[in-house]
Amino acid sequence: MTDNSFLDTLQMLYSITRVSADGFREAIEDLPDNAWGAETFSAMAEQREAFASELAREITSRGGQVNESAGMKMAAALHQTWMNVRSALSANDDRYAVLAEAERGEDYIKSRYEEALEDEMPPEVRALVTRHYEGIVAAHDRIKLMRDRAQEE
């Protein structure tokens, strides 16, 4: 495959994955003292940081340059979700509201990865994006389960 248009897709994924990692980290800072979600959010932030690093390496290994502002429109939408999480945290200790917003963010990043997987890309890049997608789906499902349990409380 000589067409490198998939690099734009990787740039977009890099941007939203980076924003996702930052969002989880910022949410941890705003969690109440009981830190009911700190461990989960920390693990998800670490996952997203690792994914972003892998995407950056893939971009540069294929002759591209990581552009921190690429995909910012999509990243801004995800960032807004994380701002809603922070707002819910500062307003009260409503686990359900916080987790519902976090799940919304996970829905967003999951859908961007699904769209990316529709693009043409070399098999080894597809394998990387697929592995990331599977991790994001697992994280989404974990947050959804936490949200459902919080609703039952």
C-alpha cells in the first residue's frame, strides 16, 4: 500500500486518545476524598497514554509527524464530555452522573475507532487499531457496568 492517507486517521486517533488520557487524569484530580473511581480512571488513563504513544510511534515510523492539533475538532468534542464529568464531580458526589458522562466519552472514542477501522490501512496498522479498539470497548463496558451499579445504589 503506497497511499498514506491512513496517517490522517492515525493522527485523529492519536488526538482523541491523548484527550481521553488527559480527561481521565483530570477527573481523578476532582474525585471526592472517597476516590471511588480513582483506580479505574487511573488504569484507563494509563491505557490511553500507552495507546497514544503507540500511535505516535506508528505515525513517525511511516514518515509522518505527530501533529498535536490534528483532529482537534473531534478531540474538542471529547474534551467537552470530560468537562461535563468534572462539572458533575464538583457539583456533588453523584457517581451515576459522573459515570454516565464518562460513558458518553467512551461512546464517542469507540465510534471514532469504529470509523477508523472502515478505512483502508496496512494489515499491521489495522491490527494495532483493532487492539486499541478492543481495549476501548472493554473500558467502555467497565464504565457502563459501574454506571449501572451506581444507578442501583
